[in-house]
Amino acid sequence: MKHPAPSRVFHVMTKPAPLILTIALDEHSFSFFDAQRRRYFPPDRNFIPAHLTLFHHLPGDRLDTIQDLLAKTCSAQPRFRLDATHLRSLGRGVAYVLQSAELAALRASLAQEWSPWLTPQDRQKHQPHVTVQNNVDPQTARTLLRDLSESFAPFQATALGLDLWWYRGGPWEMVRHIPFIQE
């Protein structure tokens, strides 16, 4: 009796998906931005809720190190105010611009810690915003910018913490919510 040849099993090492880091907004502000996004973003391209991104592509293979730093940072970071100051054209979309000295300091601190890992996009000057429309023709975007700007009044949101996500090419997958401390 002949025995079959041993099968060869190959284990392919795959690199973990990249991570995205966003600001967790208060419920009222999040609901406002998300409703705007659902209304104006092309439905066939709207896979994720409204968000304010801090980093677009952190290395998934550094998950533990990233989570440790975020936990340490958030345990000393009080919630803070974000000022929605104006609307901005994205060329093929529209975003609300948010400003905060605390946000700028937080992001700069994290960027310094993760400097060796940052992609060119994440090395650029951070321009905090929440996109409510993208991937439309430029005229549609200009029209929405004009329409929203006519009734825009500055307002405030509150940063409650950080949200860490896996990016796997479609809808994002929550890894962890890390709250800021309450004062």
C-alpha cells in the first residue's frame, strides 16, 4: 500500500491592517455631523460615520504599543472644547473646520511619539475637520459650500476621548474607545 506524499502547509504571514485614530465627539455634535454626512455624502460611498481624524494610517503591528500610549495619554487628558469656525472646500466635497489648542497639542505630542511610523499624509500639517461631503463633482461641492455657508454660525463641540479603528478597506472596525478624564 502506497502512502500519500506528505502535504506541505505554507503559513503566509500577513501584515495587520492599518489603524486610524479619531476624536470621539459629544453625542449632540456627532449626531449633527453624522446627519449632515448622511444627507450630503454619496450613499454608495458612505461606509463610515462622521469623524475627525487625527491619524490616517498607524501600523497595525504596533497595536499594543499604540494602545498603551493612548491609555496613558487619555488618563491625563481632560475633555476639551472644539470650535467649529467655518466650512472648507475639499474640491470635490465640503468639511466643517474645527480648532482647538488642546487638540493641536495632543496631536503634536502623539505625532512626536510615533514619528518613525507616520506616513507622508500623517506627517503633513494637521487641519482638523469633519467631512460631510466628498467624491462629488466640483460644482455640486461648490453649491453645497455656498448653501451651508449662508446659514453657518460658529458653534462648539466637545472632545470626549479617542477612538481607535482597524481599516480593512471598507467600513471601519472599532478597536477601542479611550475616554478623556472628566473634570
